[in-house]
Amino acid sequence: MAKSKKKVPSLNSSSMADISFLLLIFFLVTSSMDTDSGLARKLPPPPQDEQNLQEMKVQQRNLMVVLVNSQNQTMVKTQLGDEWYANVTQMVGKGGKVGLKDKVKEFVTNPNNSEQLPELTEEDLGPPIGTVMRTADHVISLQNDATTSYKAYIAVQNELVKAYNELRQDAAKKYYSKSYDELLPEEQELINTLYPQRISEAEPKNFGGN
């Protein structure tokens, strides 16, 4: 008598699609994506019409232009004149020239109320700072060549940010007798209002080494 072959029972796969879909949703919900935060910049609100665009135009005295060319040389343009830095050593103030950081600090504070530097306006910031004169409308415009090295670009960025950090550090010690990092968030915000970081980064262009 021939042996009968046993049939292997088939698996019910009708619910596999539902299970796979649920697993996919689970991993999407619970997974975190790494994102590049980039450099923090506070941008002005977009103009609503042509009239607002005209009102937002920066006076020349309020504008510092920092250009980094294809040879990694840096030029600083203000109403006081132009300054060329042939290399990073000169830019940080070690080559016999006033460094970029110190030029930015002078531009932001306008200590001598020069008509060729940003306009000083009187403002009451409340205690403990009180009424002060500050350059609320200054802007630093940074632009680099498309072939500028990353190292040179970051070196310029560091000097710009360092200038604001030093101004805020000095203000924290003056008004609170503490370092900036030791201040409460609301105290830091007040110091930031006194010295707002206003750096505008333009899209790289091909202007070569000239």
C-alpha cells in the first residue's frame, strides 16, 4: 500500500503586509535624524513691498563689508577706508596691522562717535544697564569667493564672532560683575540686546583674487 505524502500546511501571509507597515511606522516615529545645525544667524524679516525694501536699505556708514577672495586674502571696507589682510596672521593682528576683530569692535561700538562709523542712538535698556548709546543698525556683510578655502573662511568667521563675544564678556563684567557664561538667560538676553550680532552672509561669487 503506497504511503500517502503529508502536505505541508501553508502559512497565512495575509497579515504580513500589515505587520510590515506597522513596523515601518514604529521605526519612523522612534528614530531621530541627525541634522547639521550650521552657524546661527538672526535674519531680518522679509520686506513686504517695495516701500519696505527701500526703508530697509542700510546707510553706507552702518555697513562693513568683509570680502575673502580666491587667494584667501581678506578685504575690509568701511567709510573709514579699506584694509587688506594678505593672510590669517595679519588678520588676527600679528602682522603689524590692526586685526579684524579689533576693527569689528570699533565698528560696532563707534567709541568716538565718528560720522564714518555706524550711527549711535540713545536707548534705555533698563537696569542695570540703563540709558546707553549703541549702534543698533550696524551690519557686517561677509562674502567669499567660490574657491575660497574652508580654513580661511572659518578663520574670518571666528574673528567676527570673537569680536562680539569679547564685547559681551566685557559688558557682563561691567554690569553684573560676572562672566557672560555665568549670567542668567534673561541677563544674557539684555547683553545681547546691547551688542546684537548682525552678520549677513552673502552667496559666494567668482570675483577671483582682485
